[in-house]
Amino acid sequence: MVLDTLRSWIPIKRARPPVVAVLRLHGVIGPQQGPFRPSLNLAALAGAIEHAFKLKGIKAVALSINSPGGAPVQSALIHDRIRALAAEKKLPVYAFCEDVAASGGYWIACAGDEIHANATSIVGSIGVISAGFGFTEMIEKIGVKRRLYTAGEKKSLLDPFLPESPDDVARLKTIQAELHEAFKAHVRRRREGRLKDDESRLFNGDFWTGEKALELGLIDGVGDLRGVMRERYGDKVRLRVVQAGRSWLQRRLGIGATPSWEEGVAGDLAHGLFAAAETRALWSRFGL
């Protein structure tokens, strides 16, 4: 009787609910940052990625991806940092494609041990693209002369103010082919044994809905982050969102991740129009 009474006074240590860190990787991938043109890159995300893998009671890391792609190097750097920490901490990683996980966005999604998407998500675009403008006729019409001096005959490759050179285009296509091969090798390695169609179709730059991507083996399931994580770790699972820090100005304006101030706000304003046009073009390729 006394023992029973004592036991009733001892507080019961309840098991803590499992924790899943959620990394939000939303936006265009690129090396340059500014308060008016935020982008995804390792410099901006390194702290958040490190923090996500250190949460107390963590059982997994979930990647919430919404990106039309961008810089291949930054895509690879973000992917590799996530995979390195997953191996170090021995934690599973789940990738969830939202509206779009295309091109570099899909490269990052391959950091997941499993990839999930909504039935209507856009997934894929395993290819390389380069776009620009030619201003030769315009500057001739308004009477502007281009003065360019280089040491090295290839230094002015694809200058938009000079007539397009077949040699320059051939050189660009060679570089694109090398990048495409690296992208294909990456997908083969991360999706080994799961791809279900001919590579000539999977790697031609096309993109598909989540339902079709599942048939092709580009993803592992159709579902949303909360639903899949509750299915894996129980209804009491805690989803802890980890985000990159933002500057005071960005918090006031409600935009992007921490910028680099090397160019200054004036520089960002000067480049803002072109950056916005490029960003709009990337999203519009997928009907968004």
C-alpha cells in the first residue's frame, strides 16, 4: 500500500513526440542575392541546413521544395551539404515537391531518400538551358558603337552587343552538353533502380505532373509533407520549420533570405528589372 502511494507521487516521464525538421527551399536558385532579388544558394542556406540536422529529438529532415531551377553549381552545393549531414547524423531525408521541382529544383529534390509530390506538381526538366538577348540592331539604329577590348579571343563569348558567332554558339552547346551529362549522372546515382522509362525520354528536358512522374520513377509517392510524415512518425509528430535568416529590410518588406550587401541597394535596384524578368521567365515555363 505504501509503495503504491509512493508510485502515485512519482511523476511519469512521458515520451516526447518525434520531431521532423522542415527546410523550406522556395525560389529560384542562384549565386547572387539582394534584398529585392532573393535566391536559393548555399551561402544563404548553410546555417538553416546545419540547424535542421541538430534539432533535439529529430527523427528526419523534410525538404519542402518549390523551385523552377537556376544555377547548377548552387543546386549541387545545396544537395551535397544536405546529403553530407544526412550521412553524418544518420538521418533520413524526405523531399516534397510543391508547385514545381524542376531542373535545379529536381536536382535538390534528389537529396531525399524518398521524393513525394502532389498529383498536380510539376516535376523533372532534366536538362540545361541558357537564354539571353541580342542588341546589335538596336544599338546600330540609335547610333551607339560597341568598344570592346580583350586579351584572349574567347573572352567576349556571346557578347549581346556583338553579332552572334557560330563558334561562340558551338562552344556554349559543348558546355551545356557537359552540364547535362553531370545532371544525368546525378539522377542515375540518386534514383538507381527506380527509374522506369528510357533515358532518352527522362533526360530530354521535358517535365511532368506528379502522377506521371511517379509512373516514370522520378518520385516515390504522391502525397503532402504533413500527411506523409504523420503516416511515418505518428499523429503527434512535430514539424519544426527551419528557415534562413533575413535582414531587417527583408523582414519589413516580407521577402527572401539574407542578402549580400556588396553591391548595395542601389546596385540591386539597377539590376532589379532584369532579375525580375529572368525570374518571371523561369516560373512561366511551367505555367506559373
